[in-house]
Amino acid sequence: MKKHNFNAGPSILPRIAVENSAQAILDLNGSGLSILEISHRHKDFQVIIDEAVALFKELLNIPEGYHVLFLGGGASTQFVMVPFNLLQTKAAYLETGAWAKKAIKEAKLFGEVDVVGSSADKNFSYIPKGYTVPADADYFHITTNNTIFGTEIKHDIDSPVPLVADMSSDIFSRPVDINKYGLIYGGAQKNLGPAGVTFVIIRDDILGKAERPIPSMLDYTIQIKNGSMFNTPPCFAIFTCLETLKWIKASGGVKKIQEMNEKKAALLYQAIDNSKMFTGPVAKEDRSLMNICFVMKEHYKDKEEAFMEFAKGKGMVGIKGHRSVGGFRASTYNALPIESVHALIGCMHEFESENA
């Protein structure tokens, strides 16, 4: 039976990236050595990381004055690195979900944090509007896509201070105006690669302002000077990122990827909105293109477990909603084929015809 992978992360990757990575484990480019065995100082690996950085910049149209880093520690370590390097007196944060809350918690260790807007009052089912970013903040931090609650900021915000964004789950899903950001970071394990590597896009002019001593591993300046290799980087994960970047380019680039993502999301949201049994808990204008959350309508709540088992029997993988939301979640990341969305919709229709 064909499996349809809707996992929220680690998640589906392009098949060619998986196959090429598997081959590299056995033999990297005919070297007789595995990607798992070569030194990160070896010329063969330097070619890999250089090409990954170059493709990153090409696909996102990153201008001069920005650096691309591949680091360890996940986005959660960036929750610490950002304020460690950038927070002098006060930072502004937008609270839109669980990961934003964790970023706020870490930032409070380094200085004052002004939470300029929050959607906690409605269980993070919308993106706050009408907030004001203080002009004296050192930076403004946002989480662009919320994997747990299914909301997304789908445009590039104008900020009066350096804009910092956690784009763990929507990087490369749409074109981004990099010029509007001082720093973008994210864990790779959604749209870019496997777990184990974290990307950072950072602009020169926001660095070197914090006066506190910064440990070497957490200092962006040191990581830049060492080309992401102050210590041994996650070599295999970076290789798979490169393969995914090649796939994005071969697919027509980020704009083409965006068009397919919008088509997939429109199909699934239409099925939810037209359903007798299912409904979406997220404000329609803020619905994520990456993580589509839906629940049973109140008088069908007792059918949730039955649908989960039914869907599992049809090859649907990873559609159980996060425990803080309940219901179901279909993560429709870049590599998910539209056929999987059609399969899930068919599954929903079949279950509804038998149970509604």
C-alpha cells in the first residue's frame, strides 16, 4: 500500500534527495568513502557546503551583505543565540504559538522583552494584527509559520527595527524579500533536509553590537569567520539539504513551489469547508499553506478515533493533530505530491459518506 506522508517534521523529502543521500552513504561521488566517513576539512565536503550556500543564495535571491550558515542545535538553540548576539536592552516579540512562546522565554534571560501582540486568547488560531513595534527595540522577532496551530504570516513585514524570523517550517515555500530581514533561521527538517542541521541567514550590520561576552559556539561572527565549521558540522544533513536545493531549482524555483503549495492547500481547505463532518479551527485569512489543521464538528467528536484508524488503513501517515489542538493536521510541505492531497480528500469523503 502506498504511504502518504503528512508528518509535521521530520517530514517528507524529495525522493531524489533521499535516493542520492542513500547512495552517498555507500559511496560519495565515486570516492570509495561514505559521506559519513569523510572529514569536514576534506575538499570533497568543502565543495558540498560551498554549493549549498551558493544555491541557498540563488534560490532566495539573497543580496550582498548576508551570510548563510549551517549550524547544529536546531531552531531551539537559535532562541538563545539570537538574544545572546542581538539583545542589548529590549527586544520585541510576536506571540503566535508554542515555538514563539519558547523563544520569548529564552530571550527574557538576556533583557527586557516586549510582547507586542499575542493570539493566546483564542488558542493561537489567528495572527495578531494592529500591534506596534517599538522603535527603540533591538529587533522584532516573529515565527512565520506555526506547525502546531496551523497559522502563517504569508507576507514580509515592514519593521522599524531589524526583523528576525523563525522560518523553520515555511522556508523555500514562497519567495521572500530578504532585504526586509536582519536574520532568518530554522531547523531543516521540514522543507530543507533531515533533522540535525539548522540554517541561518544573517546580515552583517546587525552584528557586533551586544557588549556581553559570547561563547564561541554561540557567536555568529565566529561561525561566519569559520564558514560554519568552527566545529564539525552535521555533514550528512548538509549533503541532503544540497540535494533538496537542487530539486527545488530543477522544479522551477521557489515561485513554482509556491504555486503548487497554494494549489494543494486550496484543495484541502475546500474539502474541509464543504464537509459535513470536518471543520477548520483557524481564521481563514491566516490559514497556513504548510500545516493544515482540522477537527470533527461538535456532534461528530466521537468519530475522531474511528477516522484516524480509517485513514491509517488508507495509507495516511502523520495526520494526528498536536495534543494542544486535537483533531487532525496534514502537513503539506514542498515535497508532498498533490496526489497525496487528493488521496486524503478521497479518504475524508469516503469516511463521511459512511458515517455522516
